[in-house]
Amino acid sequence: MIIGVPREVKDHETRVGLVPSGAAALREAGHEVLVETHAGEGSTLSNDEYARAGATILPTAAEVWSRADLVVKVKEPQASEYAFLRPGLTLFTYLHLAPLPELTGRLLDSGVTGIAYETIVEPDGSLPLLTPMSEVAGRLAVQVGAQYLERPSGGRGILLGGVPGVASANVAILGGGVVGTNAAKVALGMGAHVTIVDRNLHRLREIDDIFNGMVVTLASNAWTISETLKLSDLVIGGILIPGAAAPKVVRRDMISSMRRGSVVVDVAIDQGGCFETSRPTTHTDPVYIVDNVLHYCVTNMPAAVPHTSTFALTNATFPYLLELANKGIERACKDHPGLCAGVNTWRGDVTHPGVAASQGCPFKAMHGDAASSRVSAGTEQRA
Ligand SMILES: NC(=O)c1ccc[n+]([C@@H]2O[C@H](COP(=O)([O-])OP(=O)(O)OC[C@H]3O[C@@H](n4cnc5c(N)ncnc54)[C@H](O)[C@@H]3O)[C@@H](O)[C@H]2O)c1
């Protein structure tokens, strides 16, 4: 198979869909790899590294898209890439089609097989190609929170870990899932006092075991959140209800009760955010202030650390890519229902029930069986 790797064109997107080690493994398996020049540059991966891995470097996106059987990317195609969609092409990337009727229409009209990272599901119900970006965002949330607590960044002037004789900062984490536990690891490592709030008691028991009692766990309700926030220097929002907008568990009056110069990092902003005062921000202009509290609400946090994020993402995507390349799309999907669940468009039909439901168009299972329909409609998220 010929695998194409174009450079990402979405604003501030500097990740890349394949790293040189992946190119080498594909070559060893007998495939051809075409990489657009400078595709890896944003992730500090040079043309030379790809060339040494056996990839062919091509000067334009058009050449990569037109020669490849399968294009591997990070973000959904942008308007400038629509002209490259054509029959026979397979696209393997984050697609997030539910809110994108225009792109869905383009994929259907062109007959492209669109395989979305975010709807690939494993037998235990996990979403293996979403987890790595939540790991990155959770860890990064503490790093950026610590930076904005510094006085020159507008914060209270607090060192997360304190020093002997001066108390450490209080970090509250709302939601103890992938984002929450990764944030807790970093906050503990920096010496902060950490509290995790979750509505799932079973999850809180697991967290208590994982951290051996080093974090305070609290059951989620408005009273608990309100009292916790009054004493928190940094609050991280990592709540998710799959397929739904994040619940606004933090009201404005709770924000007003926080100390001047405290920081909130709403990681869940891509699902609408869990603070009433949150609105989406960008890496160019990441923070704003409400009631003297700094708000960081960047919707694509992993793009701030593209080198780490690219490797984290491709570690997870590569086994699926290799399977698609080695077996061909149809056999790979027949053999692997979790991978089949990633197929959102196939020969002009929508093959994912969630995408079909969100756009009011008919759903047709890829193999005419129930494989795809096993996936819940609740997996349309970000990356
Ligand atoms: N901004 C970004 O760049 C970025 C990057 C990665 C992930 N995210 C987002 O971060 C959010 C969290 O992702 P995740 O992978 O950790 O999800 P997850 O499913 O692993 O964890 C979510 C947790 O929220 C808890 N929860 C649900 N309702 C709650 C409530 N009312 N009170 C307290 N806890 C509640 C759940 O029990 C669960 O433990 C998602 O919205 C995800 O899209 C954003």
C-alpha cells in the first residue's frame, strides 16, 4: 500500500500523523511511504530523519494526496484539502464529523473511506486513540497552571510545592478520569496538596488505591465543590460525560469566592467546559480573567507540546495503521470490530451511528452486520 503523510494545515496544528520509526516499520512490511516536505518540522522531526527511515519526501501536499492509497493525518481535512478527496482514498485521522456536515458531505460525495481515531473502540469500551491526548492534557494542565500562578503571569505568586516553612499550593481536580489522574500525578510530584472530586465512588476508591492515600478524594456535589474552591489556588476541570456537553459544576459565585490571582484550567472546554465562566481560548491568547481568577481554556492543549503529543498519538495509532496497510481496509475491519467502529464513511454511506444520528442521515453498517452499530453515539469528542 502507498501511505501518504501530508503536513497539517489547521491553525496551530504542528503534530504529524506518522513518525520516522513508523515509516521504517511500514517500509519493512513492504509498503511505500510518501511524506510532504517539512511535515514533521513542527514536531522537530526533519525530512532527513524520514528519508533515512526509507520514506520519499515530496514537495507538495497535492502529490502526497494524489499518489497515496491511505493518507494518515492528525486533524480533519480543512477546506483547502477538500480538493484532494477522491474515490478509492482512505483517510485515517481525527475526524469529529458529528458537528461537521460540510466535511461529511465531501467525504460521502467523493467516496472516501474515512476512519476516525476518536471512534475506534476496544472490547473493554475504552477509546484507545483518545486516551493519549487526555494524558498529555492532564499533565500539561498542572504545568500551565503552575506558570499562571506566578506573579509575572498575573497569578497569586505561589510556588506549587512551597518551601520548608511555607505551605504548598492547594490543587483541586474536578473529574478523576484520564485527565484528572494524570494531573494529580504531576501536581503531587511538584509537591502540591491535591484533592480529586468525582461523582463516581468506584473511581474514587481506585484513585485512593492508586495514590495510596496521598490525595484527598471527595464525592462530587455543589456544596463540596464550593467549599473546596474557596481554599484552592489551582483548579483543573477534567469532567466528561461521554457524548454530552460537560456539566457546569462550577457556578460563577463559586469563582467569585476564590482568592485573587487563583487559576482555573478548564481542560473539558472542548466539550463546553465545566466552569460557568469558561469560554474557549487559543494558544495565541490563552488566558482571561473573571472576578480576579485567571482562566486558561485552550481547546487543543496537546498542540502546545507537539513533539510529545505526536509520539504519544502515533504510539497509539500505529498498530492500527499497520493492520490497515497489511490486510487492506476491508479485511482489517472484518477481523477487528474495534477498528471497524472507526469507519465513519464508506463508499458514500455514513457507517457510524453517532455521526448519522447527529446529522439526521441514514446509517449503513460497513459489512451489513451490526459491527459498527455496537458503538454508542457517545464517542464524538475532541483531540
Ligand atoms: N482541552 C484539550 O486540549 C483536551 C485534551 C484532552 C482531553 N480533553 C477533555 O478533557 C475531558 C476529560 O477527559 P478524560 O479523558 O479525562 O475523560 P474520562 O472519561 O477519563 O474522565 C471523566 C471523569 O469525569 C467524571 N465526572 C462526570 N461527571 C462528573 C461530575 N458531575 N462531577 C465530578 N466528576 C464527574 C467521571 O466520573 C470521570 O471519572 C474531556 O472533555 C476531554 O474531551 C481536552
